[in-house]
Amino acid sequence: MINVLIHHEVADFTAWKVAFDSAFDWRRKSGERSCHIFRSAGSVNDVTLFFEWESLEKARAFIASEELKAKMASSGVKGAPQVDFLSEVHSVHRSAAD
């Protein structure tokens, strides 16, 4: 399992989210296992995505694909995204009992 962190600005979050949601099956078939969407507290169009991907190879292939570039452009992504591939080293989950 590999994590992918993507940060970019969009022209209109609502329009971008519709396009993002429409690609659910395509992302899953490409190796996506989960996704979290964050927006900047100061700008609703400043988006950060945190994915779990099946493998580094599948994640890199997906990110490099011409299809993704076209979908991002048509959904209103502004500029080149910042993309980081991460492997988890440590995780702590707190509970009310802590």
C-alpha cells in the first residue's frame, strides 16, 4: 500500500467535485483504495487529496496518465498539482480511553 498526497487549486470546488466523483470507478480500477478530500480553511478552492493506492507502480502510472491530465484540466484544476508518494512509517490512533 502506498499513500499519495496531491495539492492543487481549482476554479470552482463544486464543479470540480462533480467531475472527481464521476471518476470513482476509473480510480478504483486503477488501484485507488481510499481517498480523503481536504479544503484550506482560508480558501474553498484550495484542495488537498490524500489517497491510499494499491501499489507505487499503479499510483505512478495513474498520476502520469494523459487521461488524468485531461480530466484535471476539464474539471477546472488550475496549474500543475503538487504530488507526493508516501509510505507510512508510524500511526497513532487515539480513543476516549486515552
